[in-house]
Amino acid sequence: MTYTQLAVIGLLGAVLYDMAILRTAVLGRRAFWVAYAIMVTFQLLSNGVLTGLRVVRYSADSVAGVGSLGPGTPPFIGSGRIFFAPVEDLVFGFSLIVFTLATWVWLGRRGLQPRPLAGPPRWRDPASAPDGRRVPTQLSWPQAAPPPDDGPSPPKRAG
């Protein structure tokens, strides 16, 4: 199976996972596309450096485009490449981001703790949850104790 075929399968799987399985619809959110624009910028930068310097090389038979153009640097744009890297890298990266963010949103809707705390989540009694399922306890950061009440303050000296 080629990298192109795997990338397309990953893309279809990510869209199905987001829209039909988890039903988070992150692909329909403006926040997702803003975040993706930031992530794809750095993906293109790192892919461009690694592929342009030939640290990472792709088999001509595995990626889209005309394949290998010889022993030199791959084209910057064109021939199935964007910033030296194959288009499949963008498709595969997009799929990974969709899988990750859809899972993140889904877990957040399930009641994952809003703040990171040390140790495993603490669960309250399932019977106390409105729908009977186990829900993480909403834990809060320790609050400072109020100062002790020592009675009335002494009178201030004039001076």
C-alpha cells in the first residue's frame, strides 16, 4: 500500500471519527481551523527543512507526483510537493490533528477534570450523577484559610 493510499484512508477515518463516531464536529468549528492554520505553518516549516535537506527521503513509487527527480533536492512546489514535502504529509498531519482534537473534545464533554492535578482523577459515587454514569469530581485548588478572629483590634496610637 502506498503512502498516498494510507494518507487518504487516514483522512477518511479522521472525518468519520469526528463527525459520525464521536460526533464532536471539530471540523465545523472556526477555532479548529485557526488552530490548524498555526499547526500547519510549523508542519510545513519542519517538513520543508527535513525534506529539503534530504534528511527524510521518500520512495518515488510511494508518493504522488512524478516521483524522484534525481539525486538532487526535490522541488519546492509542484510535482506533488509543497515546501519540498509530499502532499501526503499534509493529509496525514491533518488526520492526526483531527483525531487528537476530536478525542480531546469528546473527553472534555465526558467530564474530564478542567484543571490538571497530580494523581489519577477522583470519582464521585455513580449514584449521585444525574444519569448514573461515573463522573469525575470537580476538585478545586486549596483555598487559603481565613485569618483567626482574635477579638477586637487594639486602639491605634496617635503619633
